[in-house]
Amino acid sequence: MAFGERLQEVRKRSGLTQEEFAEQLQVSRQAVSKWESGRGYPEMEKLLYICNRCGTTMDELFADELPKKDAPAVPTTLPGRTLGSAVSDFYSNLSPYNKLIGLILLSVIALLGPAYVYCMRVVKGGADDVMMLIWIGAIVVFGIAEAATAGLVSIWFVGGAVAALLTASFGGPLWLQFLLFLGVSAVLVVATRPIARRMLEKTITPTNADRVLRHTARVTETVDNDRPSGAVYIDGKTWTARSEDGTVIAKDRTVEVVRMEGVKLYVTEKKEEK
């Protein structure tokens, strides 16, 4: 079974649709479809997330992709990549939110040329022309800041700066420009920020690490780092376990999960049981 088929099997086993899977990985549904049809592979960080989120391993996902230990080496070459395919892969791996930010940035960049020509013509003008330059600069700065953080920090002020720029272009007074800048920005924050937050937060789901770290588990197989052996039961699953401090922990004891490495939990025995 190829990687794409195994990925589809793992996704369905977790009860996720392609849209839900894409939201959790912060990519487009087309990217997930491409992976499952064998036309590409996820990035390493996304593969690690898939393993932790779906309770699988790299060995399971790539069981039929990797060469066997005793198999003779077969010379091969990597498929050629064109600039168009690279751009297409990059675009399909972007989440809808990042695509929106990219579109805003491209729009700002497209406006820089005409804005520069206009600025050169009015640089010797009066206070209104100077304020127009300031508002154009504010739009660019706020747009770049939002693209750099991608956290809904300054995108609202872009709308306020656009309103102030239009007011300055029509000769509006300075107090009205600042009033519109603050007012439009505030309205955008109040009206759209909660909706945007809900759209972003719905993609955040607890991973395996979130569900087990600092939680209590029951030892189902004696934990002994020297053998090595050990297993614990938590969150409806049995995990391979190792002792954080190296002590042997007997079966049926209660432990606390300290950290996770891959699919292995490191635990310590609960103090109240000692």
C-alpha cells in the first residue's frame, strides 16, 4: 500500500474528512487530495503532526515506500521540478488565511508603483499631500506587520488607514482623518475580529501531547529502562513508556506523564503512592 493510500486510511480511521484534516494541518483541501493520490508528500513538520494527531508512525505511513534492509540498491533519479510546479505546490500548501494575507500583500505591492509616482509628484505639495504620503506608508507598514505575524494584529488598521487616505485625498481636515482612522479600525475590530478568531480557532484541536502531558496514567506493563520495557494506559490507548528518573515502576501503579518523545511517554510514579 503506497503512502497516499495509507494516509487516507489513517485519516479515515481518525474520523476526519479531507476538509477537517486540511484545517488541522493548515493547508488547503487540494493539498490533502494531492497527497492521498500519490502526487506529493507533506512537509516533515506536518508528517510529525499527523503521527501525533492520528496515533501512527512514520514506519506505518512509509511501509511500502522505503527499501527493505536486504534489498539491493536500485539507482534512481529525482523527478525534475519546474518553476510552475514549485509555485503550485507552495500555493496549495498554504492555508486559506495565509492565502488571504498573501493576496493583501500582493495588492499592496501592486499599489506601490503608482503610489511612488504620485508621491514624487506631490512631494513638494502642502500638508494634505504630506498626510497622504503618511497614510500610504501606514497601509504598507500595517500590511507587512500582519503578514509577518499572521496573528490578526494589524490588519484592522489597514482599513482605517485607507479611510483616512481617502479623506485626505478629498481635502478633509486632519482631525477628521485621525477620527476616521480610529473609528474605522475600531469598527473592523469589533465587527470582524470575533468571526475571524472563531474561523482560526476551529482548526486548533488537541494533539496527543495535549491530551496526555501532566495527566495520570496506569501502568499495564512494568516500566524498566534497563530491559527495556514498559507500557501505560491513558486516554483510551496503550503507550510505550519509560521512567523519567530511571526507577522501576511496577504494574498497576499510577504514574504522571512528564514528556513525550515520538510515540513514547516518559513518566514518574505518583508521589502519594510511594
